[in-house]
Amino acid sequence: MLLVLSEEHKEHLGFLSEVDSAVVGEFGRIAVEFLKKGSNPKIYEGAARKLNVSSESVQHGVEGLMYLLTESSKLMISEVDFQDSVLVLGFSEELNALLLQLYLENRKEVRQILSKLAPSLPHYHNLEWRLDVQLASRALRHQVKPTVTLKLHLEDGAKRSARVLQTDPATLQHLIDELERALAELKSSHCRRILRNIK
Amino acid sequence: MELSESVMKGLQTLADPTVFDQKSFTIFTEVAFDSLVSPRGESVLGHPELKHIDQTTLKHCHTAATTFILEGVKQNADKSTISSCLEDAKFLNERVDTFYNSFQKNKRKLESLLSSIDTCPPHVTDAEWRLEYCIKNSHVHKVNQPSYLISLNTERAGASSEINFSCTMEQLQDLVGKMKDAAKSLERATQS
């Protein structure tokens, strides 16, 4: 599957052929850093001064690289497809190889960053438990009621939350049985067939 | 067992044969216990067999009797405690016996009713699950990962609610493993 680059995008990336491959390498590193930690406009000015070009060109070049990386990583395009897509830009072979390496080295991490943007529910982080025996309450004395207190830790993006819950021994066993059934389902032949064939 | 003056007065009125004859007393006792155990039962007020008794007095006695019953269940009072309280309220032996028999009959049900009045964290009643295979989303294509969506049904003071969360297979295994640890500890605790 080929990447389709817009005219504007091609123009922005065109800047890269005017500079040294070492500079392109540096831009690549900056692009990945920006993807991981957010962009920092001051870097553009420093680089623009050193290269004696407008900071806007530098910005376009880096952002063009960032977009190239995210699009290729999102689609998980193969090496061959990436090379063919980049051919359109008319870069030197050295530059093409550099871009390919940048893509291959960083695509796993870029995909991880992108997947955090996708809609999701809070996910399981940890479970703590405690066994108690209730002896009395305001309404009734002389009790012997075993209970299990649970603390369910959930994570939603950067937010961590903990819910305190309670259950009784019989329900605990029922929960275990039900969730074990869920786990067993993944090993069923139906699921295995689907997982094997949709790749 | 400590009882308030109002409760004692109510019980004394109930003991009085000029207010409650034997038949009315028996019916009253039955209806009083019934009103606690099955809330949709017949009400003491407006009961056809008790219409001849003044309604205000009836209401007072009913409150006194039910308070006494609940206090007895709460404290797990034995026969001698119940009997001595009733005798203090001038109950005749026959009435003490009638009352105590009903008390014994309904004690179990009343105990479970009282034990369900509880402040506690939301009580988990069930777990529902869904197994999905994510193919792609708007940000990443070719995800190809299975994931579980778990929904824990909880109840608190009659109101039910849900906790929804997702997890991978490894995370679900971790969750089930920890629950099994808790269950094993429970078993060991009950055996020792």
C-alpha cells in the first residue's frame, strides 16, 4: 500500500534535499523527539540560524518528517512500499535510505504513541484483596459474616483510580468461574482461527 | 435489655386484657411479626379483627411491640431475657408464651433482614465479559490484538451500578490469579 503525499507535504519535505544528510539525520532525531515529548519551537530558530535559512523552512521540514513517520507507522507499510512512496520526492539514494532507516527504527514506538490517542476505557492495573469477618453492626450484634474486600486499581491514560469493593465467598467463587470461562474462550478453536487468519 | 418508657407503656397496654382480649392479642401478635417479615402484609391499622380497639392505642402498641422485637433480635436475646421483660410489662404467662413462640418462629428471618442493613462498599454481584479482536482504529491500523471488556455489577443500598474496564489476556490472568489467591486463603481460614 503506497503512501499518498499531498503537494504541500512534498514541498515541505523538498527542503530536506537542500541540506546535508547529517542535517537530515538530525532533523529525523528531532522529529522523533517531538513525537515523543511534544514540539519545541525554539529548536527551529536555532537550527535556522545555523543553516542560514528561514525558521519556517526548518519547521516545515521537521513537521513533514513527523507526518511521514506517523502516516507510515499508522498504516504499517512495508519497506518496499515505503521506498516506493518516497521515490516520488526525487531524493538521492542516500537520503531515501536514511528515511527508510528512520521509519524502521522508530515505527514500533510511534505506533505505541499513536495507540494512546485511540478511544479506550480505563484498563485493569492491579487488584488488592483482604479477608474480613464482620462481627457486628448497628442493626445486628453477634454476627459472623465472612467478607472479601477488594481494591481494584484502574488506569485511564495518565489517571490512576482505585475502587474499593466488597463481595462474599460464594460470589467470589462465581466471579472466578466466570472469568476463567472468559480466558478459556480465547483458546477455543473459533478464536484461534480468527486470530490466525486476520493478520 | 433496655427499653424506653414509651415502649414499656405500649407493652403494658398490650398486656391489659381489658384493652386486648385473648383473641385480639393473638391476632395482634401475628400481624406485628408479619409486618416486619413481609412488608406487604396486612396493616395493624384498619385490620378487620382489631377495629374495636382505639386506633391511636393500636398504633402505639404496634410501635412498642415491633421495637421490642427488633431489639430482641439485635441483641440475640434468650428466652429468659424476653420473658422477664414481658413479665415486667405485666404480661400473663399465657401471653408471654404466645409472644415468645412467634419470636422464635420469625427470629431467623428477622436476623437476615437486620444483617442486610449495612453500610459497606459496593457489593459485587456478577461479572460480565466480552472478548474482542481489535483490527484497527482511527489512529493505528493493523492493530490485530484481542482484548477483554469486563463489567462488574455492583449493588449498594438497593441501587445497582457497573464498573467497566478493559484488559489484555495477561491482565485478566493476573486478576483471576489474585482472586484465586483470596479464595484459597478463605478456604484455609475456614479449615483451621
